[in-house]
Amino acid sequence: MNENRWLNDIWSKLEVKMSAQCDRVGDRIPYIPVDGVYQEDKAETDMYWWTNGFWPGMLWHMYHATKEAKYKEAAEGVERKLDAALQGFEGLHHDVGFMWLHSSVANYRLTGNEASRSRGLHAASLLAGRYNPDGRYIRAWNDAFISWMIIDCMMNIPLLYWASRETKDPRFAAIARIHADSTLKHAIRADGSSNHIVELNPNTGEFVAAPGGQGYETGSSWSRGQAWALYGFALSYRHTGDQSYLNAAKQIAHYFIANVSLTNFVPLVDFRAPSEPRYWDSTAGTCAACGLLELAESVPELEKPLYREAAVHILQAIDKRFCNWNEAQDSIVAGGTAAYHSRNGDFGVPIIYGDYFLIEAIMRLRNQHELLW
């Protein structure tokens, strides 16, 4: 299909689908549908869950594009509910960027809401507080994981870059850059692939191990981790202008494109898993597409087509194979898998962040995008 015709078609379907979903879901916090229905409300079952910012992020993108008040009202309702997580504190971890960049910081960016700005700065302070100055990394999770950093956090540190600009305090951005440098040193391999988890000595910052994490095994290549790395380093380049981050994003992008091209532009859960059985993760694809489009904005003109066209190939493949445009059913992108070995209802199913990144990517391609990172 002609790209412009496809883009207009998918936007028309997005408008209809998101309007119906907003009417049904409102300010509840969805995650994974069951039989086409968002039955669980994370506001009731787990206010600290790391994906709780993606639904309001989808709503803010739709509000920005359409100016329909119902999207703003629903997003603000979720944001107010998330106050309970800020107040509870102990259940929070490194993913506060995912939670508040797309809720409170998005609200402030689009409406100037000062209360939302305060919430965003509160979340940024919590993330900065997780920084280990001896180890030179932001620690992942809670409990016994004091020596772990994970590739996912590259997508959380934009909250710190934003906080530095807002407060004119360089400490937030300094923490983000030091963490990015440690990630580049210890998590990104020479071929552009990425470790998911890196264990460092918390007193010295020396490398200890690279556990397998959500991929197939140690040394494998979890595709959504690759997408986090691709998009995360592209965003760090946007926020800092550091050429090493742009070079890393390009290297990771080339690795991702090479692998996904072998499977008709739909990502496997792990690029280094056994050839059979084949497990797919559409969410890695929609996230990587956003990273590729971000990268296309940062490179010279003659380099742009590589990244933009790869993103379009991925999005069209996922639309053709996995998208559900039935407005009476919840969720859009099926085929999401949280982890290679997971069987907890999050394997081969629609997952909310797959939808978020699809919407963001389409907004980018239509030049209707407001950066929420």
C-alpha cells in the first residue's frame, strides 16, 4: 500500500478506536485485555505498576492531535490517581519515568499545569535518589537488587533531563549522563546488541556479571531491550548533543534492522533464541519504530531514509499481522510478549505499551508529534 494512503487509513482507524476506548475506559488504568476487554484496573490492583503511564500518554497524544476534551479529562483523572503512588513511595523503583513523563510531565508540557510540573519534579527527585555515586549507575528495582542496572532505564532518564531544564539545576542531567555512560560501557556489545541486566560492584562500579533477564538466556538478545537501547540513546543524544550517544543509537539500530529484516519486519522476542519455536514481540517493534524515527531526526539528510523507511516497514508489518481495529474491543496491537520465558498472561497478547508506541510513531509520521520524553 502507498505510504501516504496507509498513513491516512491507519490514522482514521486510530481516531475511531481511541475515541471508543476513551469512552469505555475513561480514567481507569488498563494493562492487558482479556477476551477483548480491559477488565483489570491497575489503580485498584497495583498503583505502582511500571506501565501505568502509558494509557494517559496515549490520551495526551490524542488530545494534542484532536483537541477533544474527553482525552484530557481522562488523562488528568489517571494522573490524580497516580498521586497515591507518589505518596506511598516504597513501591516505586526506576520506572518512574515511564509513569510520570506520560502523565504529569505531558500535562505540563501541553497545558502548563503547575501541579503537574510539581508531580514530575517529585518523580525526578525519586529517580535521582536511586543513583549510586560510587557505582555510577541508577539501581534497578528494589529489595536485594542493589547492584543491578537495566537497559530499560535509558527510557526513564529523559525525566532527569527534563527536570534539569525546568529547575536549571545540572545535577539531574549529570546523573542521567553518568548512567548513560555506564550503560554504554557495560550493556552495549561491540556488534550493537545489548545486555538486559548488568550487575556492577556497588562500591566500585566494576563489572560483575550480565544475567539473562527477560531474554532467552545470558548473552542472548532480548528484542525489546534492544528497542529500549536504540530509543534511549537516541533520546539522550537529543537532550545532550553527545555524539557518542548518537553513534551508539545508530549501531544498535543497524543491529535491530538487520535482525528484524530476516523475519519480515516483525521482531522475535529474542534475536538469539533457538530457531524453533518462534516467539514474537510486537511491542519491541513499535518501540523500535519510534526510536528509528527519533534517530531519523538527528542524522544528516542522506542518512534519514534508512531509519525512517525501516520504521515504516516495521509498523506496516505489525499493522497487517497484529492490529485489531474493531472499535468494540479493547487494545490495538496483539502479539506482545513481556519476556521469553514468561507465561503469566503476558505472552503473545496485547500489552498497553505496544499501543502507546504505535500511536506515538503514527503521530511522528504525520508530523503531529509532541515529544513526551
